[in-house]
Amino acid sequence: MSLQSSEFKHIVIDPSGLAYISGTTMKVRELVLEYKSYGWTAEQLFKQHPDLTMSQIHAALAYYFDHSALLDSEIQQDLASIERLGVVGLDPAAKKKLDQFRQS
């Protein structure tokens, strides 16, 4: 897969337009979902993802703030797909946060 650099140092874009944290397989929207669903700070995200640097986390969040409408739409589509598939076993607290996210 060919990745293009973005205007953000630690963010790359794949051919379909998805933003990834460079040097990883993590999509920016995955990190953003944790940020929004759990209300985690950059420091808390770092504790959950010690394989990422603080610079990568801050770049992902900055990318999100500059592209929030697009990423929020992608996250909504992901959540709708999960519901269609009937995925079970989601932590009740996480489900509550995701429901709150959907309503925002």
C-alpha cells in the first residue's frame, strides 16, 4: 500500500484517503474514538498505547481537530456497521460513551 505524507508530520494518508499514524497500522479515527468515547487526555492515550509517541498522539489529535467533520462521519459509519453486524460484548460504559458520541 502506498502512503502519502500529510501536512502533519506523523500522519500519512492511504490511497483511499484514510489517515494513519505514521509507522503504525493505527488509523487516526481509532485513536480519536478512544479520545472521544472515554474522554482520555493525550497522556492517558499514551498510557494505553505505549507503542506510540506523544508526538504521534498529539499529531493525530491535531489532525482530528482540523478534519473533525470528516473523521466524525467515518466514525459514525463504523458504528453503524458494527450495529448492522450485531457485534456483542461491548463494555456497558464504553457503549454509553459511544451512544453519547453518536448524539453529539
